Amino acid sequence: MAPKFGTSGLRGLVTELTPELVADHIRAFVSSCDTGTALCIGRDLRPSSPRIAKDAADAALAAGVRVIDCGEVPTPALALAAQTLGAGAVMITGSHIPADRNGIKFYSRTGEITKADETAITGALGAEPVRAPQAQLEQDLSVNGAFEKRYVAACGANALSGRRIGLYSHSAVGRDGLARILTGLGADVIELGRSESFIPVDTEAVDPGTRAMIADWVAEHRLDALVSTDGDSDRPLLADETGTIVPGDILGQITAQALAADTVVTPISSNSGVTQKGFGAVERTRIGSPFVIAGMEAAGGNVVGYEANGGFLLGFEAEGPVGRIAPLVTRDCVLPLVMTLIAAGEGTLSERVAKEPPVVTVADRLQEVPQDVSAPYVASLAEDADVRAAFLGALGGTERALDLTDGVRMVMTDGRTVHVRPSGNAPELRLYVEAGDPDGAADLLRDGLAQLRIALKL
């Protein structure tokens, strides 16, 4: 499909992210959004990212915009640097999707762009380039170091002392920085699975082969935990001492509690157990960080946000174990990893997770399913009670409640939940399920995917 805005930024096939298309979007961005004093540019480790970053820089410089090349950095580190400078930013990344695709995440001076900003950018495409004096390209190699200090200063040099933590580094752009952060907090870090070729890791839908590999590593190296991230290091992955992966929304629940948040904003796909934890308010949104950010802005106060993929957004100056943590209203993988590990205290990580409400969510997706195939079926689920009854009947359930906030979320009379939603920027159909125990959730996910394959004739 042609490059388009989805849940977070512009994405498309590398072959379609041409220099002309990239330049047009950068010109539209700087002309329609407030980029403040400069434009910071960062990139992940995909083979195509250096070329796209250069195309973006050339277009901004030609428009007279001061450009700061921040190099290979995690998305939240770039966002923090831009926030500190009062600047805009673009991150060249396709996040967790395969290397034949890539994308651009945009940040105005006030932070990650909104859906209204996306509309403004789209409306400004195709405009005649503005004639302006050529700006100068600058470089800032301090971005990673400043980001790493944020966590060590707030949590302390002994926060993870005595913990043996594996780091599945693969091709994540933040792999070395995360190792330095964990070491700086006192952990013994064992790097595993480093790759010089790009590996797409989806922290929300970890494939069985990766799960088995992680479990083997945890057992072999006698780890207290294993951590990883997606390609641009804004989504966390955490496995406990048994090799079991902790869902991203559970990391969000634990981190929100550890930071003493009053209000939690999270998409409709996140674990509903958060409503049982005693927060002052829990707001549910459509899926995508722009919707979470909008909800956080509306709520104000001591508010945090997180997504089912684990990305955590901090909306207030919070107290860490030994120091304060400044707000960062964009997806961050480090804060939920570190705060959850610290929250385990002297016990095991699995013991801390077991204290959360007994609601289990898991997710997966059918890949290479074009939207013109998935969208009609999802629409029929939304509009036709008989289609829903057939789908749920095959899963041994009947409908109790329906939520169309984003996709089709069906709650069954026995409390189990299935949520079907097409991806906004990839040829994928996602399935989120919720049950009262891990085995029940795993069975429901397996059976739900099987029914989707039948319905779509895959």
C-alpha cells in the first residue's frame, strides 16, 4: 500500500518512500507544524534509514530550517532532545515492521504530533517548495548519553544491584544504551542475540519461536529477567525468571502505580484489570499514541498513558526511587522496564506480576492481509449481530457487550473478550483477547485466529 499515516507516523514500503515523497512530507511538516528552533533528525538501524534521513535533512535545509543530525538513537531519546531544545523532530523508523518497510515519526515543538497535525501535513502536500537561504547541518552526539542519565539519576546506582538480566539486543537501535542504563543501575547484564541485519520484533505479538528462544536463554543463563525492545526502542519486552513474557499493558499498570499516577489513559485494547487498581480515573481511547496523548492532555494533572505494546508516556514530573523524572509524552520503553524490575523488590518478577488483577490479555495478528480484504469483514462484524454470533459461537460463547471504539471488541457472557482490528499502516489483521487465566487466553487466541482465517478464506 502507498505510504500513509497510521497509529504512529507515516509508514510504507521502502520503494515507495522515494526522495520526492519524503521531501514533500518534510516540507509539508515544517510549513504546517511548529518546529521551534530547529529540526532534530534521528534514525533506527534499518538499511534504508540513512538514505531516508538524508532525504529528510536535505528537504528541511533547503526550506531554511536548522537541522541537527542526532544519528542512530531511540525514538524517546530523540523526543527528549527535541523537547529540551524546544525543537521539532523526525525519527526515521518503521518500528517493528519488516525491513522492506520504513517510516517517519513527526514531533512538533510541543511533542508527538496529533491527528489534527497529520491532517494539516496531508493538506500541505504538493505545495510549491519555499525559496529560502540554505541552512547549515549540525550534529549532536550527546542525545543517547542525556537519555541514559535520565534513568540512572532518578533510580540510583544500586536500584538493580544483584539482578542478573539478559538483554536480547537483536537490531534494536537502543540496545547499547539500554545495556548502559541497566549496568548503571547495578545489574549484571548478559547480551544475547545481537544481529547486524535487521530483525523485526513486535513486542505486542511475540512469535512462538522468539518466545521459545527467550525461555531457553533465561534457563541457560539463570537470569532474573530478560529485556528487549522493538526496532526504534520505544516499546519494551520483558520476560520473567521463568522465561514468560510479561504483557506490555501489565508493565503499564505496574509502572503507573509505582509512579503514583492519579489518572491512567490507555487504549481499548489494553488489559481491563487496570480499572480494578484504584486509580482516580482510567480513560480508554482508540488505539495509537496520538489518541492516548489527546486523552492525557484532556485529563491533566498526575496523568500517565500506556499502550498494550508497553510504550509508556509520562505526563507529569514524577518521583523516582532517588530523584525526579521529567515528563516525556511519547512512547518510552525504558521507564516501564526499569520501574517494573524495581517494583519486584527482593522477590521474583513473576511474584510481582501475580499481584496484578487476574485478567490475562494476549494478542497476535494475521500478516499479509490487505485492508481491502480485512476491512469488509471487520465492518460486517461491527454491523451484523448474526456475523458476530457466528464468530463467537465458534469460540463457545455468546455476546454480552459490544465496543466499537476502535475495531470490534466483543465481550462474552462468560467474561472472555475478543477484539478484532485491522492495522492502520500495515497489511495485518490484529486480534486481542482477554480471559481469566493464561491457558484460557492462549486457547482463545489460537481459536480466534483460526476462525479469522476461515472467515477470510486464508
